[in-house]
Amino acid sequence: MTELDGPDPRLSAFLDGETDEEETAAISEMVAQSVEARNHLEELRQVRQRVRDLPLLDPPADVWRLLAGGSSLAPRRRTRSRAQSLAVGAVASIAFWAAVFSSDNLSASVTPEVGSAVSAHASVLPGDLAPDFGVNEMPGHEVMPEALPGMELIRLDRSGSMTHAMYSDGSLEISVFEQPGRVKWEALPPGEPVTLGRAPAWQGEIDGYEVLVVERRRTVYIIVAEPAVAMLDKEMASDMGDSMPGRGDPSFGDRLGRAADQVVEVFGFRG
Amino acid sequence: MAVEPRRRRRRSPGSTDGVPSWDEVAQEHGAFIYTVAYRLTGKRDDAQDLVQEVLLRVRRGLQTYQPGSMRGWLSRITTNAFLDDVRRRQRRPTDALPEDPERVLPPSVGADEALAQQTLTNEVQEAISSLPEDFRAAVVLSDVVGMSYQEISDSLSVPIGTVRSRIHRGRLQLREVLG
């Protein structure tokens, strides 16, 4: 018997009131008769108490922003002017923007920071979604389509020459980052080189997100799609039981895989 | 297939059908979600990442939430998100060497984090962080969240005997570390 197996494994359950009547009687008797058992029980009780005494934490400001960003959109948007909404969106994304592309020259070689793109995509929460005004009023509208098949544009940001568009079908999102330049292919992490038509591309998985880097007409695109549906389905099933919307709907499973294809088609990468 | 825009389907604040709005969840349980995430990960940045993942799952699941123990539901989502991430990293060992230099080099503790560590009974937290993830999840759900063994068993989808064993072995390891 190892040290870890030393004390009777029923002691913790006894301490927690998780033993049945028979076990409770047996352990009570053991504790009454054995100094060693009493000591073990007391040590376990003290350990448990130290964990229980850990305080409830006040989330740091970054986390409160995340939490606030998950709130319902309508009330906040009604209190903001369009300019304020734009400013808030720009401020929220600026840190990620700076890191999504690093280049020697914006019109020359570009190192797509795919990890940062995934972070930028994942960081956009409902509270950050685009306010209710026309796409034509959004910065960057001239370079991104208003919609993809079955998906609407829900967010559009521009910083310098870089544009980030996010599309959604109501439950799943896909991001497209665009910047003029040529890809430094050798700077990309291990992935799968692919060719879309005549356009070179890189395909990989970052933190469970599907990522595609495409160069077309001296423009670099990073496309980030939601995690693979198989994993998502499994997680949803374990987290939420059988009431998950879309489970069992065959189109739900296909949408993610089609999303990247839609972007590729709409942006004409294969042409 | 035309899909109704997500924001139009979202529940309005103050809905009274027994399902809380996101605002209510965030205000009432935000600190709780972060606390559980921090206890599981042991690092502020990792906790923030975990909270973000939890928000994603909560956001998608809130409309189908069945009134009951909100904290239990949130704990289950948080713990499963944590364990999923652990398993994902184990399946893909290269994830252990991400671009994030903090994970490659010894972490430098910022002033705010140092202050937080002072106030967060760091010794116990470090001991929890030293536990194997499965033990850690069971101990956190039991002693931080306050779940029963049956609830933990349901949350982790493991037999109740496994829960009992993990909690006991986890506490024994904590005892060793804490001296």
C-alpha cells in the first residue's frame, strides 16, 4: 500500500457525509478506536477547510469586460451614438489588431499571426457585435462582402490597411482578416500547404479553430472558423444535455465545414 | 437556408420565464465563474481564457437552460471546458510550446498578479494546481463549489466511486504538499 493509499479511502467520503449507513457505522467505530484514524480524519478535515476557506475572487477588469460583453445587445446599443459604438468596437479590438499581421511593409511581405487572429476572433463576444446601422457606414465596407450564403455580416473593423469582418449564421461565426501584401509562408506554423485554384494557401488548426491563410492578388486573408463541429457537438452534449438546438439536425454539422468554403467562393480565391 | 440573425434571437434582459438573462448571469455569477476558473487553472491568464470559453458555451446554452442550480450548471460547463482543454493539449503535444512566451519561459509575475497572489492564499492555490487535473476538478467541485458526490459524478460523467477516490486522493496529495 502506498503512502497515498494509506488512510482509509472512505474517510474523505465520511467527512463529507457521503457514506451510507453501514459505512458510517464502521468508520465511526474505527475512528473511535484508532488514534491514527482520528489523526487522518483531522488532517483531511483541515485540508478540506483550507480549500473551503479560499475566497471568492473579484475578477480582474479584463474578465469583467468579457462578462459585460456577453450581455444582451439592445439596451446598450440604444444608449450609444453610432460614433460611440464605433469607438468602443475599435478600442476593444485594437490590441488584437496590432498583432494579427506583422509586416516589414504593408504592401510587401506579411507574416500572418494566425494565433492572434484566432484570439481576435474568439474574443469577439455578443456585446462587441456591430451596431444596427447600414453596412455602408462601417469602416472597411468597401472590401468585404455584406453577406455570405446563409451568413450575415455582424462585425466589421478597420485599422490602417487591415480589415476584420465577422459573419454569423445565428449561432456560428467566421472571421476574415484582410491586408494588402504577400504572405511570408515560411513564417507560418506547421500546417498543411494547399492550393485553391491558382492561389497558394495554408490550412491549419489553432486552439481548435480552423484557420486558412490565402494570398490572392497581393492581398493576404486569414479565415478563422469555429471549432470542428464534432468536438463542439460532443462538448455541447456533455454540457447541456439533449436540449442543444441543432443537435440531430444534419445541416448543423455541415455548416461549419461549409463556412470556409463559402468564404473561399465569395472572395473568389479559386477563380 | 436563411438564418435569423443571432442577436434577434437573444433573450431580452429581465425575462421572466425562469431562465435568467445574460446580464443576470454575469452580474450574479461572474465572480463565481472566474473563481472556479482560477481555482482550476491556477493562473490569471489561463483563467481568463477559460472564462472566455465558458462564456461561449453559456451564450449558446442559455436559451435551453432548464431552471435549476445555475451555479451547478456553470460549474459543470467550466470544469468540462477546463478538462476538454487539458485533453486537447494532451492530444496535441505541440500545444505545450505555444507562441506565447509566458508558457515557454519562466513566467514573470506582474505587480498586479503579485498583489493578487498575496491575497489569494497562494499556498493553497499552488497546492491545488499541483494536483492531476482529474483530481483537481473533483476537489474544486467538492470543496470550492460545494457539489455533492452525485452532482460531481453527473458533471464529470464518471462513476460515483471514481469521484470518491479522486477527492480522497486529491486531499491526500494536498496534505502532502501543504505539510
